[in-house]
Amino acid sequence: MKFRLEREVLTEAVTWVARALPTRPPTPVLAGVLIEASSDDTVTLSAFDYEISARLTIAAEVTEPGSVLVNGRLLNDICRNLPAKPAELATDGSKVQLTCGSSRFALLQMPVSDYPTLPASPEPSGSIDGTTFTQAVAQVQVAADRGDTLPILTGVRVEIEGDRITLLATDRYRLAMRELTWSPANPGTSHVALIPARLLSDTAKSLGASGSVEVALGDAAGGDGLVGFEAGTRRTTTRLLDGEYPKVTSIFPSSVDTEAVIDTAALVEAVRRVALVAERNTPVRLRFTDGQLAIEAGTGDDAQASEAIECTLTGPELEIGFNPHFLLDGLGAVGTSHCRMQFTQPSRPAVLVGQPEADAEPDMSYRYVLMPVRFPA
């Protein structure tokens, strides 16, 4: 095998594929990146650990077709530090010689015959705008559980009915839901998948800039336990989480007694400042009155802080407490200049939605539900 290409192209490709490498590979060969050079002047790089697969095809000047398996993390470290000159990879006995300018590296080949067969390229079940996909995943994954007490809550539930997709995530203290449209290959498509939130987030960030992302579900992805994504020459699959996701949509309030419209940036800044004095796991207090929102933290002999900003209130005045970090996560996700907070009573969940202008209609396609926190006695 022997091929030549620009160092930037090689580095970007290796970096993208290496994201699928396991931190602690169960067998040595799973730490490898498979490099396949073809006579049509393309090179395909792949990684697979039985849970996640990543495959990327790039153009190169191929002199000798062939395939090799090398340590992926080492190759990634080397590529990121190469000089800005064309790079050449060639097999030499049991090693792979990597040359870039005056830099030369000899990497040990790993046994290609021991490498597992990658999942088949997924057949698209439909496509979605890349920018919309990236934004939607970012809005929802903030609410996914980051612990391992309940593994099922570390996923994002994806429900598809026709041209509608609903993304849902919760860690029991907040819930995020985003509804959007896509272009299904079959108008009658109906599917539910539970995708690991971290992997879905990484995939959306890496593929979303490509313009359009093709999604493969069920058999089209290679099996019921897989989901596949493809954009351009980048293809990735991941194994789904097993289990029944809790029926959490009942948390959404059925009625609204009080609504407040606030400038999002002003609220974010105020909460950040006031929360500086909030001890771990203690809430910030929000007092909604006509025309004003007062934000407070700290009581008694503890450090205290308070700030007031403008708000437009509809309904009875209200006082409620929230975990400041969870509140800031939701405010960061709405993505609009104003936000609307909807309440029933201080002991019940509140709903946060985006609003493009102070006097506009709220955007209900994204809803962030936040459980209140009781104030210390």
C-alpha cells in the first residue's frame, strides 16, 4: 500500500474516525484504524468497537492499493503534529512508513485479518437539514443524565411518525423535548429509538455542517439495535440503548396560571451573577411581580446576592426556586432573544420556551421542563 495526500486532509480524516475508538479496547485490534487504499484514488479510514463504527472516504494519489491496520490514537497524535506539507503512507515489511516533509514515522502494522467486519453501509430512512439536526440535538441532550445510575436516562429518545421527529431527554430533574420535521423515504415511517446522548451529540456536531444528514433506522441501519448517520463521505453507526424509556411526557403541565416573558441574555447574566453565592445544590429564588423579576440566592449567615430585571407578567405573582445550573442549561438551549416561563404553582414543574421577540408568539417546538427546588428551611 502506498498513497500521498495533503496533511490537512489526512489529519481531519484520522481525527474524525478516531473519535469512535474505545478508551479501553477489549482486544488490541479494536484500538486500530483500518486504512484501505483503492485503485480509484480513494482512501477509506474506519474504526469499529462493536458498539460504534465510523467510516470516511477521502481522495488521495494511490500508487499501490492495499489495506493496513495501525494504532489509531498514535496515528491521530502524529497527524495533529505533522508539518504543513504533503504526507505519504507506505507499507514497508511489518511497518507503515509515514513521511511528511523531513518528519518520518514507522508504525507497527496490526493484523488486518483479526479485525471485525464493519456494519454494512446504512440505507437512508430519510434525511434532515444538518443545521436543524445539530441545533435540535444540542437543545435536548443537555437534559440527559450524565451518571450511570439509570443507563436508560443517558439516552435521547427519538420518535418518528411520518415526517415528524420528536427528541426527548430527561435526568428526572428536568426534561427537554424538541419537535421538528424531516424528509422520510417512506411517508408512513414509524420508529422509536433510544440513542446514547453523548454519541448523538458528537455525531450531530461532526455531520451537521455537511448540509444534509441521512438517517437510517432499524433494518436499514444494519439491524434493529442500530442507528446509522451519513453526510457526504462520512458514515457512522451506533448501537442503541436497550430498555423501555419512562413515560415522562405526563410531566408537562396541562394548564398555565402564570406566564412571564423575559430577555434571555439579561436573565442568563443575572442568574450567573447571583448564583456565585449559591452553595452546592441550593436554589436561586425567582420572584415574579408585575414588570419585574427579582433573583436572589443565599440566606441567613451565608453569602447573599440579589438582582432585578424587567419582565412582562401575565397572571398571579409567583415565587419559585430552581437549580441555577439547570436553569442556565435551559436558557442556553432556547436560542432566542426572549424566553417565556410558564407556571401553575411553585411546587409544580415550570416550562421554558423560546420567543423571538418580546411581543411575539412563543416557539413551542422546543420545551424545557424544570422541576422546582424547595427553599431551605
